Amino acid sequence: DVKVTQSSRYLVKRTGEKVFLECVQDMDHENMFWYRQDPGLGLRLIYFSYDVKMKEKGDIPEGYSVSREKKERFSLILESASTNQTSMYLCASRRRGAEYYGYTFGSGTRLTVV
Amino acid sequence: SQQGEEDPQALSIQEGENATMNCSYKTSINNLQWYRQNSGRGLVHLILIRSNEREKHSGRLRVTLDTSKKSSSLLITASRAADTASYFCATEVSGGSNYKLTFGKGTLLTVNP
């Protein structure tokens, strides 16, 4: 089975800190995604990447950046954390060309910014 | 931007009953997917139906798709307490060689023992 691993389940950071959320997948998938999930708003796409060093903005990229230096790893960066970035962050991946297969999600990182 | 909208927002049933959740969307799609999320965890892919399919089954799950009405339904038969979770529909559209998956806000299903 494909595994998507997010490095932290829970994270508490201070306002203004630079925060890195890490995601690693073990099945050589080209496509990787970062979503955030908030009550009443569902999941919203922040950024995605369809290959190493490639990235595309999703629906809510403001305040975030990403890094994809290796195929298996996709990092989400909060340049200067703010309280409105307190949320559940979910990483997902899928093989390119597998458009009739579902995404594989990690277990999520619940980030609290204080 | 939200593409799919689930209905109802919450559903409570007894074990053994069937649960039906609906999803409506706005634009043409490549496929529609249903996911389950147990409290505080990641999402698990349940089933995918392509835009040229009308019905699909997987175990106790049955999904229908009506592209003329831009709607889908997920039926869980003979529900169990372990089915208690949030269920999300997600629509996928193509953008060149890339695909974008957009989620609804989910239906919270509670199955009472």
C-alpha cells in the first residue's frame, strides 16, 4: 500500500515563526498536494506539485510556499505564521496518469499558532 | 472555490439502516470521488465514478452519478457503528496535464448501535 507520512500529528508554533510541514510518500508518485481543513469550510487546496521542482498555486496560496526538491518529499512552508493559519493540514499524492484512481492522504498535521 | 456540496450536513441512523448522502456540483467534471474521514484523521478514498458512468458498487457502497443534474449520491447499506465518520464528495476536473480535486464540506454520519 502507498503510504503518505506527515512528520507531525500536532504542532504548536508562535506567531511570526517560520514553520515547515513535511510530507513524504513512498510510491514514486509524481503528483503531491497540500490541503487545509477548517470546520464549516471543508478542504481547500493550498498548493500542488506535479514533478520535482514544479509547483502550482491552489485556491488559497497566500501566506504559504512549498518546496519539492525530491520526488518523495513535498514541504509546506508558512513564512511567518499567523493565528489564522491554525488548522488541520493534509498532504496527498497520486501517480501521474492515474486520473481514475483516488488520492492517498496522510494522517494530517494539526497546527496551532499562538 | 467549493465545487461539491453535500446534503445533509449531518445524518444520524440506527445500525442496520441504510444511509444516503447527496452531492451537487457546478461544472463539468472528469470524475467524482467519495472519501471518508474518521475524527481527526486523514481521508480515505472510498470510490471513484467516471463522468461517463452512472452507477458503481463497492461492497456495501453504491454511488450514482447524474451529469445532467450535476449530482451524485452515496448509499451505504446495512450500516455499522464503525461507519460513523465524515463523508466528503470531491470532483476532479482537468487542467492540461494536471488534475484538480475540489472537496465539498462533508456529511457527518453517526450510526448508533
